[in-house]
Amino acid sequence: MANYRGRAPISKKDLRIAKQQAKKTRQEKMNSGNGTKRAAGAGFSRKALIIIVSSVVGVAVIGMLVFIITQRRPSEDELISYIENGVFVNKTVIEEIDVSGQTISEARISLADSVQNELMNANVTFTVEGKEYTEDAMSLGLITDIEDVLIDAMLFEKSGSVFDRSANARLAEKDGVFYDIKVVALEENVSAAVSKILPKFRIEVQEPTMVFDPEAETEDAFITWTDEVAGVEVVEEAFINSVIEQVNLGNYGLGAVATKILQPEKTKAEVASSIIKLSEFTSDYSHGELDEKNRKFNISYMAEKLSGSIINVGDVWSINDTAGERTEENGWKKAHAIRGAVMIDELGGGVCQVSGTIYNAFLLADVGIVERHGHTYPSPYLPIGLDATIDFPRKDLKIQNTLSDTIYLVVAADYDAENITAMVYGPPSDHGYQVIIRAIEQDKYSERYKATDPEFRVAPGGLAPNGEYVWNGQQIGHPPKSDGSVWYTYRYYYPADYDIEEDPAYSWIGYDGADKFSGEKLRLPYVGKSDKFLDTVYPAINGVYYLNPDDPRTEGLEGSTYDPNAGGADSGDGSGDAGGGDGGDGA
């Protein structure tokens, strides 16, 4: 209350009554005044209204400004600045480590071990087809939420309204703020990681496969088939979803994961008939000069080297390339062999019987022949015209797999039975005929290949080149005189039920040049050479005959000791032409 000079103090009650009376007097004057005064009164009312409105607006503006100021939140740039340069409020604890006053970069270093421990302990287990597996966090693409935690902790008292920031600052100062780090699974990371690791949990389909064992003791065991086995693979999408869901819930045990059964394309029963025995051919070496120890060894040795050969479609197979050169260093022995139509001993003697036996097996299997050479003299162990000599490296037996699938060769030498058998396995034929191979002599060439007069020589010391003693009056051919001949090779396509034992071999000759599906015969060409055939030409051998030096027939020959004037010469048994030798071919 103000004090006024020259007046006595007035009480508050009196002042209030005086003010009320003055207000009443002014109101009465206003109501009883003339028109001019009413107009003046009206003007006063508008002014009061303006004042009132202005006051209200002012209060509203002030209130709005107060509201805006108190609710203002930091801008995005400000928040980024806090994250990059700010420090944590006092009493900020992450994973039990106080990071107060540190920047985010400093806190990362402080929390590195904690983050590493979280990831190391995040081993996810699951089962696939009953077998349990464990994968670590890295292999599954798992990470921690450390970056989110650092940002949340940094902005705890720096984001929100003025009131929020103030309240959070007081809370941190009073009680502190605490954060935990956890492992999280993000879809993008898990998907990329899982695509790399799932193949190792895949159980591959096992298609039935052929087992080729040329060393088997029974024929049924040369070619066998394994059973098919279904495969299993983990369903990728389901596995990813399971990892994301469970890990983000804090669970590391997924249990049995979803799998899909993978079926083989074919069963054992379906493929068992895809490779069959196409042919078999056996030759014997149990008689005469064929039955010789070293020769039998060479035959068995060659069989071991060739048996088990696998020839893919279109490939060319060579005996010389497969067996190698016949040298002593390579393990071969000297045995009877034919060279220049005479029997000699040489390394690898007997291998031609192996090549000839295999040649016949390949002919029966309908396989293409690339290279083949006949002997100069028919071989006693094979049908005439169906032999095949080899001589490294000049003469070879080569075949090409012209069939629709791989072929397999088994060569078995039976030392006790003294025979050798070649078997060819491969895809079934595209026809239902029975194959029979025959070589037929061409009579029209017989005169051309007639032998002429033989040559006679004196056997030094009475011994022929083959080591046999030539008695007086006897002669030994080395080689003996023989006519030549030409043989064409035919493949016959007989009905499947044809019985060669009941039907004589030449009862159905058929005709030359027939189509293979006609059930008739077909003259065989070399593969890819329609004008060059597998014919065999045995040249005429005029022969060389060796005589005892005292034989009268040696008179005038070099080395002869016959003296026509001596008289009483022993003429031996007088047998004349003894026919020298059996013409055997040890090769």
C-alpha cells in the first residue's frame, strides 16, 4: 500500500467501499447521459474489447512459445553430432562396464571382450536325421546389437523433449542406466551364411553304381551293382526362419530341422540290365608246342595286363599301348612264337593267342575294329581267318567302342585248364539277333596263292633250325610248303533261339552285304572304312626243307657230305617226304 503525503491513512475496507461507490456513480452517469455521451460510451467498449482480445492472443502466443520451447527435440544433425562426438552420461553401464564420459569409439574398445564372449557363447545346435550338429555364430552370420546399444546409451539424455532430457539426466545421475548386449540374427546375414554351410549337412543321393571286378572268382561277380540310397537335404528357407526366430528369442537350440528326401533317378533293378555280358570266346593251349611253360606264363601275364580295361564310348583301345613293350625288363619270358612262318623263341611268345582270343570276343560284341593283322600262317588255336597277331610296335590290335555305352574287358587265363577266355561287357544290343562270326575261304583266289617248288638245304651237323635232328632220308620243313588262301570275315545275325549244335554251322549262309537287322550275314569292314574289310590273306609258302648232309638229295648243295662213289650209304628209313613240322604258331 502506497503512502500519500497530507492525508490521513485509510483502511483497506474503506478503500474497497470507496472504489465500489465510485464505480456505481460512473455507471449511473453513463446510463443517463445524452446521445453524444452514449456514442462516447460505445467507443470505450470497443477499445476494451480490443484490449481484451489482444491480451488473450498475447497469452496464447506466449503459451505456444513456451510449449514449443519445452517440446523441442534435437535435430537429426544434432543427434549425429552427439553420436560422433558426444560422451556417455554419468553412471552409464554396458555389460557391467562403466563407460561414463567415453565416446562411442572408446566404449567399443572397452566392450570388445564382452562382445567377443557373447558371440563365442552363441553356439547353435540342431539335428539332421537324428544326428546333432553345432554351428558357431560366425558360420551362421550372427552379430551382436552392440551398435544399437551404444547409440541408445549415448542419446539417453540427449534426445526427446526438454522435459524428457531433464528427467533422463536426473534418472542417470540418481540411479544410473544399464544396458546388456545380446546376439541377434538378421535375415540378410543368416541367409548368406546358411547358403554356404547347408551343403555339408546334405546326405547325397547314391545312384546304383556298377562295380567292375575283373579279379572276381565267379562270372556273376565280374559286374555287380550297388543298391541305391535316398538322399536328404535341409530345407533352406525353414532353417533360416528357425535360426532367426530362435536366436532373437535368446534360444540356441533349434531341435530337429526340416529336411527333404531326395530320391535316386533309378533303382538297382532298373539299371542291372544296362550292362550285360555281350560276348565270350575261349581258346586252348593244352597240346603240342602250345603247352610250354614260358608260353603259358606269357599268356597269363598278358591276360593280367589287359583284363579290367574300360573303354568309353568313341575311345580307341590298343593292346600294345595297354600291355607295353615285350622286354625282359618288363617281365616277359622267351617262348615259342612265329616269325616269317617259322617257329622261334622270342620274348613274349604266346601273346598272339591272347590278342586273337580278344579279337574274336570283340567281333562277337559288335565292336568296331580299327587295326588288326593276320598271321602269315593259320594259328592252330583259332578258327582259320580269325587270328590276330601283334608285334610291338609295328603290329597292333586296336578297337573302337562304337556302342552306346562303356564296355569292359575281362581276360582270364586258366593255368590248370590251359585255356584263355575273353569276355566283353557292355550295353544290350539294339537288335534281338544272336551273333555268330565265321571266316569263309574264297575259292576264286586259290590258284593265285598256290605254292611252288620248295628250297632244299643241308642241315648243319644234321640239325634243322628248330633243333630237331634230320635223319638220312628224312626232311624237315622250316617252314613247310603250304598253299596260301584268302578268307572273308562275316558276322551272322541269327534268330535268338538259334542252336548252333542242332543246326550245322553252314546250313544258313545267307547272302553277302545284308543289312544287320535282316538276320542274315554281313561282311565285316574296318570301322569307318566301308571299302576295307577284315579279310585274312595267308600267302603261299614255298617252304624250306632241311636234309641230312649224307642224304643223296644234298649232292651239290653247300655243306653236303654225300659221296656217290663211296657206296653203302645209309639211306635211313627211306620215308621220302616227312612233311616237316606241324605248322604250329606259338605266338
